[in-house]
Amino acid sequence: MKALVALALLVSACTSNRLPKVNAPADGAEYYLPSQPTYALQSRILPDPHGGLGHSQDPDIKVTDIRLTATYTVLYLTYGKDKSDRNFSYMGSSSISFNPKAVLASSDGKRTYALLKTEGIPTSPQTAEIKNDERLQFILYFERLDKGVESFDLFECKSDNENSCFNVAGMTIQNPVDSGAQPPK
């Protein structure tokens, strides 16, 4: 019997008790997919191997896509609690809204681009109640980035102990200067 107990202890000591990596993709199909019309509001699973989607201090906020149109700079975002977080609870909810005075700012800080409209999220002072186990996908439309501005940040407001803002830094997109045009000053 002692030999059996010793063998059981030896086997249990050799097994790993580590948790799997958070957000580790099961296969390559779960990585970020480039902009395609059919993927307009489907969530992208991070990590984003191409970079460019930025990072937020709030882990509940994720930029899933960035697009430039002739008129707009369009950001696709997802808000939702991480169910694998050890502090996650199915109970509770969050009231969220988006500040209509939010801006995109070029990385050098010389130019800002105003918010023009939102889809899927109310603008302040209206709010939406989101349960902890729900995800909200929404779209933000800003003035179009000037040609040549390829690195920018989203600034909604200043976060504090009571409010977490939708601030995202370090976003990039290909937006070259036209061959005959001068970059903005």
C-alpha cells in the first residue's frame, strides 16, 4: 500500500498544475482576420499578430478592426468582461455610454479628428446596461485621418476611480500620402 501511495505522489508531482495561457489561440484560424466586407461586425479573436489595433488600460475594451473610407475613420470595438478572469462574476452589470466629445489624435498630437456618429452604443448622457456575461459590439465613426497619418490614439475622457474610459493608444493603419500631395502641416 505504501508503494501505491508513493507512486501516486510521484505521478501527481510530475503533472503540470499551470493554467493554460489566457487568450492563447487554439489554431491559426482564431487570429485576427484582415478587413473583409463579410466580417463587418463579427468579433476578431486576439492576439492580433499584425499589430495596429492598439492597447487599452481597461481589459474589457478591444478594438477589433480599423477601416478608412472616403469620409470616415471607422473603429469597430467590443466591450465585455473576460470570463476567464478570476474575479469574473455572472452577477452584476455595467452602465456604458460613449462621450460625444471623444477624438482620435495623431501620434504626434498635432491633429485631432472629431467623433461624427456611433452605432450600437448610446452617447452620453444616455446609457446602456450590459450584464457581466454579455458582449457589446459597436462602431465609431470619426473624421477621416489626413493622408500620411498612420499612427493614432482614441481619447474619450480621463479615467478615474469611478469611470473607465474608452481610451486606446497605439493604433496604426496604412494611409500613405498620395504621390502628388503634400502631407498636412
